[in-house]
Amino acid sequence: MDLGRLTGSSGAHCPLPRPVATRKATLLATSSTSRIVALVIAVGGLLTACLLPFAPVFAQSATVTWPAATGPAAPTSALLVPYRPATLTAELRCPALRWNGAPSTVLATGAPGEGLTVRTTATGIRIDSDDARIDVPVARNAPDCAVTVAADATGMSVSGAGEPVVLDGQPVPRVFAFLTDLSPVAAKGISVTAQTRSPFATSPTMTKSVLIAVQLLCAAASLVALGWGSRWRRSVRRARLRPRRVWWIDAGVVVLLGGWAVVGPLAVDDGWATTIARTVADTGSPGNFYRWWNASEVPFALSQEVLSHFTAVSLAPLWLRLPSTLLGIATWLVLSRGILAAALPVRGRAVGVRLLAAVFFLAAWLPFNLGTRPESYVAAGVATVLALMWRSRSAFGIGLAALTAALTVAVSPTAVLLAGPVVVMAPRALAVARRGARDRLDLALRFAAIACLAATVLTVVFCDQTWDALRTATGWHTFFGPTLPWSSEPDRYHYLLGRDQQGSFAKRAPVLIAAVMVPAVVAFARRRRRLDTAALRLAAMVVISLAALAAVPSKWSYHLGATAALLAAFSTVAVVLVSERVRAPGGYGVVAGVLTAALSAVAAAVAFTGPNAWWLSAAYDVPWSEGPVQPLGLPLTNPLLWFAVAAIAALAVARRHPGVVVRISPAPVAVVAATTSVLLLVGSFVAAPLRRPEGSLALANLNRLHDARDCGLADDIQVLPDGPPLAPSDDDDLTEGFGTGSGFYPGAPPPDPPGTGASAFVWGSRVASPETAGRLVSRWFALPPQRPGTGVAVSVSGRLGEGNALVLEYGRDTARGVVPVGEVAPVDRVAVDEDPDHPLWRTVGVDAESAPASADRVRIRAVDGRTDDLGWLAVTGPRSRSIVGLGDFLATRGPVLVAWPQSFLFPCVTDIPVVSTGLAETPDTVIESPRPFFTEDRDPTIGGSFAGVAELGELQEVATRLVGHPEIDWGSVRVWSATVGRDRYDVTIERDVVAGAGGTPAQPPERP
């Protein structure tokens, strides 16, 4: 026997060459020195990443000075975000402090109680700020008559008259405006300076840029080190594909995802995320824009950073949907080539299994992951990490998984879903990472390199933000909310089973199908085979991931979109497993099959009881929007129908395999329910633009494909601004039960005071009580020539219908008097959120095209036939109105604040207010969402950036309508009406180098 061959040495003690496979498995086969260098690089990259949050940055601050140097001291809005500046100094000099015999406001920075207020008194001035009040005597005849009010983080002081007054700990006054009752000449004695600082308005210094470059280079070197000595293409097992057999499935998925980008619905936060991305493009900081004092999205801003590059090119909805569409395609490829190739290495090549996976993938992806929300990024990241951890054959693949996980974590809190794949696949990943290591140095290098790649998350998060920014953003988000504990996780499923857009049937289906397949897998996976192991692994991932989702502070059901790939993979493998077990003998299996089939039938029925409801339904008209979904009258909400599907499938299998015990199973129900969900979802949105093309998002996207300039919903919105009231031609009013100049709800007066403007004539039946009935025939009013683009309007309060009616009667003046020539009932649209105790006035009218051509007179005929608490009606006299397109109306009325639910639908509204460095521009016009209004941007209790708009004036609604459908509440247009100017102050921007921690202290959150 040749002992040399067995021991690996010859008699001369000459070592044999190391086997090729072992040499390839080593990391750095050259020398220990090279490996030590690689280890130092990896550790250095890790330490460098940890330094980035604290590295010095350039911090911007803005100094606001009022009055502006180029204008008089006129009252003006000044929207500071947060509302309290870092410092505030007000210098008050004569003649601003002169006494004119009556108290007057020298200076105010907001409404009473909302800022600093300085008023003159007989002996001096009175200063109010929050709960503090200071009376300061002023020698007004002195040549140096002056008072200085200064406030900063330490407190407030008043000096210049007598002994200085110091209030330690007094907060800096809020600033919403700079107001004064004084004349421009007297107000020259006022000077206000406020400095704002934002912990998010930073940019990297050279030092931080070098640290970023070093960390990225170290990460790249670590990746190279992990793959050294082995071809990286072999570090991840590749699936054996048969392109000729499956290419058409891939093509079908790509076509459906592309078509879905055209016709699909809005996601809830499409407008919110789009506006944040525009903020990144304009200011460099991913501020929330609408609320939370414009807090940055740090540490979860990566998707907005990516989207900002798209908004810089175009704001067209179809273009902004490109990232989610590409991520959908990438996720499908990872799912079909990576995850399923690992879970079903043999069966996964079959056309039937690939088709099954496509159905489950589309069922989980389409209802959740179209648009600008981050769930599509997380779903793609989770799928990629799972595929890499399952298929990797060397530490290089594990390093790629760590890098992918790092990028995913920087996207959204829903990245906690990574817990499922990481926990379940951790033993395998550790074994792979240790495989082939020669010694401890090799192991240390591998794990250090993987840690360096994982630390890339710090580089992504803190490349343009600081530790101060993270602390501040987290604190403000937590304070203003919503921030719910893990124990509120059932709320997510309460929303999923609700009756609004969060509980759409298509959103319920993939989640409920996967949920019922978990016990089915546990029941059927009894054999220790590869398929059973894969199914149990995926089931464990689903359970762990959904449990980890409880850590996410908000509980909306649309977060479940991040599980799309995981649910699709599990459902596919589960159906394959259960389908293979239906022919196995055994009473236990029969009972388990019947029970799980019944459970799946109930789940499918519950899914289809949900409505076909989606965000902002004004953008589309889909069938079954109120639910339940019953195409052609099919009782999809009946569990017996779905149990029959399972029974029929079992009979079909029994007929093909006579003599074999066949079990009823949940697999057919899962497959048919998922297929039905996809077909109904896609079909309903193909039908939507055919049912109502006006305002269709799908048609707007199609226009973009034809290179046409398309302004989205704005192209189908008409604005109806008021003209002058019509002049009466007589004074013959017939009123039975209607009062003249009265009869409306006392707490809801007409648009103008009765007897003036649009309310020059008012009639109402709420005279004695709401139950009073009556009839009104108003006097005739002279009707000017009716041209296209004009019409007649009136304002209405109360309810029409159910006995109440209103028409405009047209007449022609003749020698014998006015002869009626026809009447038209204007279309009414009552606000869905109208409080009966506070009824709203709304504008209704008739276009010139609908009026009789020969008419030169018009009058109002109204009937109040209701005798309940809502049985009253009030109406103003007629006035002329014009009809203009929304784009033309907004052309000279910027900046335009678009409410976040609507922002995605108005790509041509580019003049939006800028929110940056602690300042927000004051909007001139607001585009509201459909009622109920979403006014977070003006709500100070949740840190609305434009809270001062409501403090300083009113938003007056201008009548609008969706072309051809005036009954649809598409939203509204409101114009800011205030007696103060907009942003008439000077701003100076300064940059200072500060530390990343402690360099930009932030204001503690508070509610007014």
C-alpha cells in the first residue's frame, strides 16, 4: 500500500500539490500578509461607516429680516417651519412706539396667543408671548426711544427701557407672519430678525466626502476579497433554464406589468412620495414637505432619493411609475430563477409550475406595488436576499446578500421583513461563509468583509444626513405620529378586511391565500424530502416576516405589498406540495385535506366580499367599487362555491387515477382564487376608461405614450369663476314659506353678507323651523347674451331631492311681459362630509349651451317639500360665470399647493411652494383632495408646514367641475384671501461647518 498517497506526501516528504477545488475555495491563496491587508481594509470600512453619522458637515441657516430693504413695512406672511425660529430679535424705535390715544398693535408674529404681540399702552408697551406678559414703560419723548426684544434657546429678554427683563427658559415666540397696525411711515421704526436652522439642511464637507469614498472603496475591496480565488459566477448556483419553453411566460408577466403601469390605480401615497422626491431634487433634503415640520425621511429615504432623479426629468405619472415597474420585472426574474430554482430544482423548470408562480406573483404584486411607495423596493430586496442566501455556494454570495439587505434597510421600516429569510436561512449562510476556510484568519476576513458590506447602509443613510438629523426626525415622527406599538398589529388586518381601499378584494386575496396555506403545508409536509423542507422553510419565513411587521410604527394594510415575492414563492411551493399529496393514502390526510379546503373556501369568499375600491376613485370608474365583487352574478362570496371548486378538482384527479384515494385539498381553491383575482383586477381597470374617459388616469398615460403634452387630471377640470350679479328687471317675488334676506342656517351665512355682492338677493325656507315647507318664484333677472364659455350660477345651501327642488327658468321679454321659454335643473353635488349642523354653501349653475337660445331673462323656482330636520332650502340670486380650464386659471396664481392625495395627478403644476432651511413659501392657490379634505399641511397639531395659511386668511373655494360629470367630487380649487402680503421679507442664507452630533440642535416637538 502506498502510504504516501494516503497521507498526501511522498517518501521524500515532498508535499503534493493542493487539490484544485481546495485552492479555489481559499480566499487569498497568495500569502498571510495579503489576507491581513484585506482584513484591515474590511475593518477600516466598517469603522469608517460608523464615523459617518458624526462627521462634520456644512449646515445651512436662514436669516429673515423684516421689513424688506426694498419695500415698506407692510404686513406679510412668514411661514417658519418649525414655527419657532432659533433666535428672534425685534427692535422697536420711535415713532413706532408713539401713543395715539388708543391701543394699537406695533408688532405681531401671528394671531393672538400664537406668537409675539407688542401693543402700545398709555404708559408704554405690553409684550405678550405664549403665557408671558411684560409691561414696559417707555419715555416716548426721549431722543433714544427704543425697546429690544431678544429670544433664543436660553430664554427671552427685553431691554432699552428701564431695567432689563430676563425670562429664563421662555421659548422663542412662534412666527407665522409679521403684522402691524401702524402706517408705513410709523412702521419704519420696527426691525425684526429671525434665524432659522434645520438639522436636515446639510451637505458633506471634504472630510465627510473622503470618508464616504473610503467606505465605498473598502466595501468594493471586501467584495473582491470574498470572491478571490473562485469565479464569482459560480458562487451562486444558476438555474438550468429552458428558454424555449418558458419565455412566453416571462413575456406575459412583463407585458402585464407594463400595461398595469398605464391603466393601474393610484397608490395611497403616490402624491406624498412624489412631492418629497421633488423636494430632494430642488433642495437636496428629503423633507416631508406637508407635515412633521418638514422632517427628513432619514433613515428611510433611499426610494425618494432614487425617485428624485426621475422627477427632475418629468412629473408624468407613467414616467414616475417606471421604477416600480422595473422592480416588478426584476422581482419576477429573481423569484422564478432564484427562489423557485432553489425550492423546486426539478419541478421549477416545468411550464405549469412557472405559470402557477406567475399567477401568484401577479396576484400579490399588482394590487400593492404600482407607484412611488417604497414597498416595491423592499419586495425586490427581500426576494434578492432570499435567493442569494438560498443559492449561494461561497462567501461571495453571502456578501452580496448582506449588501442587498443594507440597501433594502435604507428604503423603509418594512425592511424588517428581511427577518424571515435571514432567520430561517442563517444556519445555511453561516455554513456557506465558513466553507473552505483554511484557518481563523480566513474566517475573520470573511466575516469582516461581510460586515463591511452590511455597513454600507450607514453610508447610504448618512451620506448627506447626520446623527442630529436622525435623532430629530425620529423624535418628530414619533411625537406627531402615527406611531403605534407592536400590540396594535391587528389593526393592519382590520384595515385589510375593511370596506375602503385598504380592504380591496385584490389586496385581501394574496394575503388570505398564503395564510390558509400555512396550516395546509404543516399538515401535508410529513416526509423528509426536499420539497417538504422547502415548503416548511417558506412557511416559517412568512410567519416570521409577518410577525416582524409588528415592529413597523404604522399599521396600514398596503405595507403588505412588501411581502409580494415571499407570498408568491410560498403559495407556489405550497400548492405544488399539497397537489402531490392528494393521492397519498391515509385517513389523517383526508381529514386534513377537508379541513384546509374548507378554510381556503372561507378565505376566498372573505376576499371577494371586499370592494373593488382604490385610492381617489375620481381618477377611474371601476365596477364593484362598493363591493362585493360578483361578475355576471357569480356568488364569489359564498364559501360553498369555493369548496365545490376543491371537490370538483378532487373528482377530476380521481377520474384520472382510478383506484387511488384522492383527498380534497386547498390547492385548487388557491389557484382559482388567485387567477380570478388577477383577471377581475386587470379587467376592471381596462374597463374603467371605457366607462368614463373624463379624468381617466389611464387615458392620460396613453397620451404620454403618444408624445402628447398631457397635464393629467387638470385637462379635464373646468374652473367656473363668478362674474357680477344679474340685475333684476322687476321686483315681483312669490314666496310661500321662504323668507327674503333670511331663511338660511344662522351658523352658515351665504358667501357675502345678505344684500351685498353675490348675496344681494337671498331667499330661504328655514324661517320658523327646518320643517317649514314652501315655494319660491323669484323676480326676473336680465340675462346678458349667452356665449360659449359663459353661464349662470347661484349659491345653494340645504338639500336638494326627496321633495326639495331647484330650477332656473328662462324667459323672453315681450310687449306682453316675460314669456317662459324653458327651464333647466342645475346639477348639485353635496359634500359627502357635510355636517348637518354646519351646512355648506355650494355653487350650482347652467351653461350657456344648455339655456334656451332665445332667452334674455332668468329666474329661480324652488320648492321645499321636505318636513324633516333637513327640510329647508336657501338660495342666492343669479350671477354670471365664466368657464376656463384649470391650467389657464392657475397660470398666474402660483405658488400652488396641491394636497398630497392629488399631487401625483397634476404633472403640469410645477410652481409649488418651496419648503427649505426652515422656511416655507406661502401658496396663493390650493388644490384640495375630494372631501373629506386632507389638510395635514395646514394642521399645526401635526406639524403642518403651511399652518400659517389658516392663521392669516381664508381659503375661498372657486366653483369647479369634472368635464361632463359635474356630480363627481374630483376635489376643489381654493384661492387664499388675506389682507397681508406674501413673503415680503429678505432672506440671507449662510453655511457653517458643524459636527454631525450636537452641531445642529433642533427644536423639541410641541403642539400649539
